Amino acid sequence: MIHFTDPQNLLKHLRGELPAMLETLEKFVCCESPSTEKAAADHCAALIADVWKGAGVQIETREQKHRGAHLRITYSPSSGRSRGQLLVLGHYDTVYARGTLAKMPFRKAGGKVFGPGVFDMKAGIVQALYALRALRELDAPFSKNIVFLWTSDEEIGSESSRKLIEAEAKRCDAIFVLEPSLGPKGLLKTARKGVGEAEIIVHGRASHAGLAPEKGINAIHELALQITRAKGWDDPRRGISVNAGIVEGGTRTNVIPDYAKVVIDLRALRIADMQTIERRLHALEPILAGAKVEVTGGFSRVPLERKYSAALFRRAQSLGKQMGLEIDECTAGGGSDGNLTAALGVPTLDGFGAVGDGAHSPGEYILAKTMPERAALLAAMLITS
Ligand SMILES: [Zn+2]
């Protein structure tokens, strides 16, 4: 029997599983699951549950009214009482509408595997499954319960899954998020920016631009001043960014506009900076006499600060070394559900999923040979946690 404690043997075992992993991946990718199409997403959830059924787990299907079902899958150690719980977190929804497969089929070429959602993040779900199967086949002594949570709405902000994720995270000692890693070297994401969206709405007063300009209050002018003010909060060195992404306002060139609006994207790397920006945003005062300024929105995902991932990362790096893999880290500009769990103070390591590139684009792919490597790394983390 292969000895489970040797990470190299774990990797060797999983390398032998690559053909089976690719077969499972094909099934998942070929079952399209856009976040916004409930029937299709439910269908994919049922397929994933069916495939996981053989892994000695308990499966709960949490039906949702408007979204696909979330799957909560539990593996409990056979040795009886467990000493805690670990969470493996991911999503099966994709950003691709049903029918995308026709233009972007599942295919393998030159060591890469292409298809909608293959990288973000169906390969991650496959890797987790084979990590668990390997540990069971090698008779690894688990000390903790493992909960796998596969949700249906991460790509649209996790509205229906957020409570479930947070409730589960609170019970856990560590969380592994199987979102894609970064770049060809598969960097783990040890920090993620917090992400928000805000609207600044300006009400002015309409008037004729030629006959009575003095009676008007130009909402677009006011909005431009507000955008300039908000842009001044940018601080790339600290990881703060403010981006005016959408503007609207005005009717005709000879009318002084009474309404204008901007939608702003907000990012910050530190929780303190996020709070400062929110405070400033909601304290915005009109600059032109008589104008009114309204602000809505703010951060929806708190930054994942590196201090919540540092220890897990060091362990992953050392386990990787024992397998001959070079594991490195990066900071991600985008948020994920890992932001939600780290915000609760639970150690979280993100970007633990597939290695590849092109998420949310027609060229999305993964590198096939990295699937066993990532699965082995996850398995090693699970038994050493
Ligand atoms: Zn994702």
C-alpha cells in the first residue's frame, strides 16, 4: 500500500487518475450552468451530486427559489469523533449563457483543456473530488470533518449563497477556496482586494442654456466635480482604486441638465482603507450652490488580508516542495467568496483551484497535467490541517 504521509506518493497516485479526472471534467463542462439560468444550473448541481455520490460522502441539496441549488457535501472521518471541520469552497456556475458550448466546445489540445467554465472553476470541483478519493483509497486518517460547498451564484455576487457560506465558515478551522490560481505557475491568492460599487446621483435644475443659464444648476457639471473628488482617493501603492465606469445624464445640448449619475467601481486591499472610502463616499457634499447629491452602495466584499492566509500558504509551499512543486503567491485585484470567509477571521487560502488562463473569455483553458498536482496539494493540506 502507498503510504499516505508521503506527499510524493500522493502525487504519484493522483497522476494515475488524470484520465479519469479529465473524463469527469468533460461531464461537468458539457453540462452548462450559467448563474442566471436556474433550470440549467439545477441540472448541473444534480450531475455533480451524482458524481460525488460514489465518494462515501453525505450530500445535501439546498434548493433555491431563483438560482441553482447549492450542494453541501460532508465527509466524516470513520474513526468516530472529529476534532473540528475544514471547508472546501467553490462554485459551479459560470458566466456563459446556455448554448456557448456550440461556439466554445470542450476540447483538448497541446496539453490544454478548453471549454466554458473549465478554469473558473469546474476543474477545481474535479480536483477536490479526486483529492478526497485518493485520501480514502490510501486510507488516510482524517482528524476533521470536511465540508465541500459548491454554490450556484458566485459569478453574480453570491446573494443566495452568502448566508450558507458564512454559517459554514464560522464552524471551520480553515478554508480552501478552489477558485482558479493565477498565471502559468499557478500562484495561490493570499490576498484579495475588497470590491464595491457605488452610485453618485446628482439633482440640479433644468433651464434654457441660452435664454436663462443663470436659473439652471448643471447636474453634469456637479457630477464631474464629484467624480474628480472621488478619483482623488485613488492610491495604487496601497491598493486603492476608484473607477468611474458608467455615466449618464443630460437630454439636449441647449438644456442645462437637472440629473446625472455615475456608477463607480471601488477596490481596496485593507479593511481600514475600505472603511475610509465608504465614510468619504457617504460624506460627499454638493459643490455647486443648489445641487443635491445622493450616494448609494459601497463595498460588497471585504478585502481578504494576507494575515488570514499566510500560515496556510507557508504549509502549502512546504508540502509542494516535498512533491517537487514550486508554489508561490500573489495578490488578486478581484474578489471571491474567500473574501467573505476571511472577513469572519477564519484562515482562508484562495486560488487553490486549476492552473490555466482566460477566465470569462472564449479562450478559457486549464493545463491538464497540473490537475493531479493541485489535487495532491489539496489532499496534503486536508490531512495536515
Ligand atoms: Zn470563480
